[in-house]
Amino acid sequence: MNKDCCIGIDLGGTKTAFALVKDDGSILYEFKKETSTGGLELLASMLEGSKELLLKAKELELEVKAIGIGS
């Protein structure tokens, strides 16, 4: 089984979605957080969400190969 995955972050106006995604587009794990309004708060929130995904990837024995951010 291929253990590679990517982190996907979808930055929305009210919610930010975070996910671990396989190459075929299947979502392995996901969660949403309220989008922060300030610049530094927003970056801190994205970093915190990314760290959570990295921990989950380690738990699932996956290797994160890339991060994509959309807005």
C-alpha cells in the first residue's frame, strides 16, 4: 500500500478545512476550524492545523510529501 499523502488546506471566509489526502483525491482524515481574522492569528491557526495533520499522518504511518493551500 502506498503510504504517501499530502496536506490540503482550504482557507474560506468563515471556516478553514484541513485534510490528509491521497494522490487519487481520497480524504483520509479531515477537520474544520473557524477562520481567524487577523494576519498573524490566521498563520498561527494554519500552522496549528498543519501540526495536527502531521501528528495524524504519523499515527496512520503515512508520509506527507506536499502541502497545498487554496483560498
